[in-house]
Amino acid sequence: MLHLIINFLGVACVVILVWYLFRASLPKIFGWGQADSVAMDDYLLKITRVTGISAYDTFRLSAEEWRVPKDRMEQDFTIYLATQKTPYYVKDIIRKSRKQIDE
């Protein structure tokens, strides 16, 4: 009986380990994860260099186009500075201007 319990615990540990390894590899398989945020940061940096305006002004112009309130934009910019998380309205501007920036 003790052998059955030990075998069951061993199998359960192996299943849990395989599950966690599978879950950890999903972002790499489907291309999720930091690669998108790094690309967005790179393009945001390129936009600031090409246009000569600051990242804050890029946020401001994007927020005006999407009609995002100024206090929300400022909060998003503070979050961006702390975590490099780009809000949806800035991502939209980056997507629209990628061709022009690359040229």
C-alpha cells in the first residue's frame, strides 16, 4: 500500500512538472511575451529620434487622436516609465507609422 501512495505522488509530481514546463514554453512557441514590448519600445525610440519630439509628446499626440483624457495619459506615461508597458493608443500610432519610420 505504501508503494502505491509513493508511486502516485511520483506520477503526480511528474505530471505537474510537465504541465509547468509546457506552460512556460507557450510564449516562445506562439511568439507571445517580451518580444512585442521590445519592438514597441524600439519603435517608440525611433519615432522620438526621427520626429524630434519626446516620448511624452508621442503619448500626448496619441492620446489626443484616441480622445484619451489627459490625466489618464499622464498616468499611462508614468506606468510606461516604470514598467515599459505601452498603452493601446500609443501602440496604434506605432503600428500606423512603422513603414514611415523604417524608411
